[in-house]
Amino acid sequence: MAEREGAVVKKGHEEGLKMAVSLLEEFGLPLGLLPLADVIEVGFVRATGYMWIAQRKKVEHKFKLVSKQVSYDVEITGYVSAKRIKKLKGVKAKELMLWPPVNEIIVDDPPTGKIHFKSLAGVTKTFPVEAFAAGQ
């Protein structure tokens, strides 16, 4: 795949998780944003910001502070840049009985303590950033 050309790739759960967390950190995103389990591989193309994560099984995680159920697919892809992830695929947040895909995640810059999740349908949900801190 052309978009994966020139990527740094880490295989296995330990290394992959370490890389995913360091990317979140580097780009100013909350470290608990990707509660991954059983990571197979994480890749990142610095030139374009393209990132992918492959994990053995789908993960569902509840962010307790905002009582949000989020589902992470076996493959998650997106473009990471300062304070945002664009063209995100593989992440869905439960709304009532529906699971609309989350397409973009943006942290306010300058910081206001808020993070925004946008769906393709144009719906934006805003939450406190600390709800997605590591360990939440």
C-alpha cells in the first residue's frame, strides 16, 4: 500500500502499544484514547501522519467519567497531526442504540480542557480531555 511507504512499524503488543502511546503523547492527544488489547502491529508514516493499528480482536471500552462506550475494530487507521486525528476508521462510539463511526478527534489548541469527536454524519460530541487520560 502506497500510504504505508516509509513507515516505522512495531510488531507485537509491548512494542506496538509503546509506539501508539508515544504518538498520542507527541501529538498532544490524551494517552487513554486508545485502550488497545493484544496489538499485532502499529505503523506510522512521519511524512504524511498516516498511522495504523492492528489488534487481534475488537475491543470495547467504557470511558467512565463520560459514560461512553467505545468500540475499537481489529484495524484502526487515521492521519495524526498536532492535537487531532483525521480520517479515522475503526472507532465507533455508542449513541443510544447506534454505533456511529468516529471520523475525527480534535483537542482544543490553545487548550481549553475539551476534546471533540466528529462523526461522518456531522455530529460532534465534546467531552473533558481528562475523561480520556491514561488509566480511565
